[in-house]
Amino acid sequence: MSEIVVEDKGGKKNKVKRLSTRVDMAPMCDLGFLLITFFMLSTSMAKPQTMDLNMPSRDKVSEAESSKVKESQAVTVLLGKDDKVYYFFGSASEEKIPDLKASNFSPSGIRDVLLQRNAEVAIQMRDLRAKLKKREISDEEFAKKSVEIKSSKNAPTVIIKATDEANYKNMVDILDEMQICSISRYALVDITDYDKELIKELENPGSSMLKK
Amino acid sequence: MPKAKIARKSTFVDMTAMTDVAFLLLNFILLTSNFVKPEAVSVSAPSSVSEVKIPEVNIMTILVDPDGKVFFGIDNQDARVELLSKIGDSYNISFTAQEKKEFGLVNSFGVPVESLKAFLALPSDKRSLKENALGIPCDSINNQFKTWVKFAREINGKDMAIAIKCDQTTPYPKIKNVMNSLQELRENRFNLITNLEGMPQGL
């Protein structure tokens, strides 16, 4: 193809056969798609997400150091079987049986309850998120501000207790609700027999050992 | 009547453009994705709105299957070999160099220390079979899991992140067991691996 074809004007037709430079790309295309399929199946695009969880330290804390939860701000959430959630406000003691209520993981369930309790913070956080979406503030500013808002004195403290019938999904779901409702003070605590009795009483009135 | 002449058109289609597209896509996929590491068990993690990404290096992965069996793995191959020697010393089991080499290639495993030798002798494709997935003992009588975590922390230093990947249906007491073991070691901070889920509207 690179040679120069000299045109012979002298009548005799001396045509050099021109070979087509066209290469059939179909097999190459096949190969390309084959490789794509292979890599699509053997690799994962998204890195898995994680949820940070800080558990309370097991070290003995002295009475003075341990932070007491204000009774008016405490919300106790109990995770029951079959994805059921129970909650009560304030503290529970033998003398004062708390008003336990049943709820669920639907948006109108426990989320509404927590949002109502945390309304002040939730509204501020919503505005802040809207600002971030519109790029009015930077990510760092958002992080700084959200910590500020979340540490508000009026924000509730949620105590999460899971019964043995609960499963891992329930646990992650309730921790997720904490994030959705912008609650920064929460703890996973072991359930007590008293809490179990409360649930029992709510499910079948009269069956538990609680004093009326 | 003259015959209607139908012009024969070539059926040849130029595939060059399509090839270009295919390889462009291939490049993109190669650059953006990472290979799936084979795990001892497949678990389906629950979803959450959390957008924190998992750290890429120096990570300890704890897998818990729906029955509550615990699987364990760390990401550094040299650290794995060192870990096996330490475990061998503490449980009085001597592992051969071959076994250590094999262990270095195991991403995650779930067998008690006593069965580890037999597990490493198996061909790699048989290790993920159900009958070989026994789970690491993690209860108050025989808490080998705690020993693994303790040594892994000693080897990998304090930057090592702990990722827990549990199945959605795992009963809570099993997870509590795992978390209690970690807390006893003063490992109070861990990452729960979840799938991404959109933030609900209006919040």
C-alpha cells in the first residue's frame, strides 16, 4: 500500500490490485464484551458501607464520673421479637411502672416518636443538610456544625436494649434510626428482667409478675 | 419486461466503533472496581443510611453467619503467618512452614484451633463447604475468638479497624457474645458493615 503506483499511460493496462485495508472487527468486539462480562461478574464496584459503633467501655467508672442521664430526656427502646419495638420515656423502677408503648420500624413508627422527641435538633439538621446539598457549606463545615447541633442540651438520650429474640437487622435498624433522627447520645445496653416483664405485661396483660 | 434489479448491498458492518466502546467500558470497569475476595460464608448484610466507607488496609473482618458461627480474617498475608505462629504457641500446636504458608492465603476461616491443621490440609475449594464451616468457639467456656482478636491486635497495632459483618437474621444473643468478647479486650469501637440505603425524604 505504501508503494507508488506508477500510472502507465501507454495503453497497456497494468493495474496493481488494491487490497482492502478493512479488518473485520467483529471478533475483537466479541472479545471486548466477553472481558467486560467477566470483570462485571468477578469484581464489585461499590465498597461496602460501614456504620461506626462505639460501645461503652467495660472499665469501672466511679459514681462521680459516670454521666447520669436526665430522666426527662431518657428514652428507652426495647427490641422485641418479630421486628417489634417498644419504648417508654423516663426511668423505670419498681414503684413507678413506665408507660410502655409498642411500635415498629416503619417510617411512622419509632422514627416519628424519636423525631418528636428530638424535634429541635432534627429541624436544624434538616436545614443543614439542605444547605450541604446546595453546596452552600463545605463538608468540613457540615461535620463541625452537625456535631455542634447534635450535642444540644435538650437532645434526648436513647437507651437501646435488645431482647434475645431480636435479630441483627433490628439492631442495625435502630442504630440507623439514631442517624436518621440525628441523635448522638445513645447506647446499647443489656436488657434486664424487669424490662422483659414490661414487654410481657404489654403483650398479655396480667401474665407478668409486675405489681399493679 | 425488464427484470427489476435489486442492488446487492454489502452486509458488512463496521465493528470498529463498537469495539472502541467495548474496550472503553472495559477500561472503566477495570479502574473503578475491585475484586471480590472470597469469604468463608456468604452473608447478606442489612442496609443503613450510613455513608462511611470501610478502610482499605489493616482491617480485621469478623463474619457471623445466620446460625451465629463466627469467622475471622485479617487482610495482611505476613500478619496472618505471624498470627498463626502466635496461636500455635498459645495452644501448643506446632504448625509446619507449609501450613503457615497456606494460612497466609486464607482470607477468612471459621474453625476451632483443634481443627485448624485438618482445615489447612484441605484443598482450597473444599474449605468453604458447609461441613467445614464450624465457626470459631466464642463462649465463656472456650473463647478462642478472643485469643485471635487479641493476637491480631498485638501484631497489627492500634490502627487496625474491626469490621463486623453479620447476617440480617442472626439472633441478637450471638452478636452480643461477639461484642462482649471484643469489649472484654477493650475493643470498644467497631465498624458494622452494611449496604447503602437512601436517606428517607424530608429529613
